Amino acid sequence: MYQYISEEGLCPLFYFTTKYNLKYFVSFRKIDFENEYFRNLFFVDFYEADNQKFFNDPNIEITIINIINKYFDANPNIILNYVCDVVDYKQDFRKRLFDKWYLNSKTNMFSKINFQYKIPEDCISYHLGFIFNSKFYKEEELIENVISQLDEFTNLK
């Protein structure tokens, strides 16, 4: 695992540099949908600063998972949401990668639900994931609320 630096604030930011001198960032941003169920929803994002992702380095996975787990330790009642970036049409690969990371770090404290959100007029499918503490949220309720929120987004278009 790499040592990382934490900058606390409105949107906590963590960053680390790999042995290949690549700088990675992990951020958490609160999202407000004006929906009481999602009052503790945070978007988690991570990226490499110069888009040099071709190095196979297991310490990147270990470090990012550690940062997310520590964030959950400090904020156990949050729901983490991530959306697989579609900019280069590699969202299916990213979904498989996130699924693998989740399985590699699985504990019985957290659950993960995946959704595929299609926007027909854009011909794009978005992969969304929600990670949550099973002590605070029931899977069925979360699914219902996510579907309802996605329907609301669709109706706004």
C-alpha cells in the first residue's frame, strides 16, 4: 500500500504517488438530490492525474480500497455512489474492475448494488454502483429509492 495524504474539507481529497511516479487522487463529494433517503449520499471518484493508467500495480487497488474503508470507518452511515466514466467508452471494463475490487475487499458489513442506466437518445449506458453499510440500509429499500430517483431523472429529460 502507498502512503497517502489527506486534505479534509467540504470535499475530502486523498492523493498518493506510485512507484512509477503516477499521482492518483480519490475524492468524496456530498450529493444533494433533495431526497431525504439520500441525505448521506456521497460520490466517490478516483483518477490518475496524467491519464497514464497502463501500469499494472496492485498497490493502487490496495491503497484506494484502504482510503474508501477508512472513509467508511469515519462515516458509517453514508452511501457511496460511483459512476463508471464513459468518456472513452470503457465503462464496461471499469464496472468489471470495480466489481473485482469489491469482491477482493468484501466484508459482511458492506453491500454493493449495481445499476445500468440507459439514455436512449444518447445511446450510452451508464454503470452506477452504490456501496453501503448493511447496518443502516436495507438492500430492497435502496433499490426502490435508486430506481425512483433514476425515473425522476429520466422524466426531467
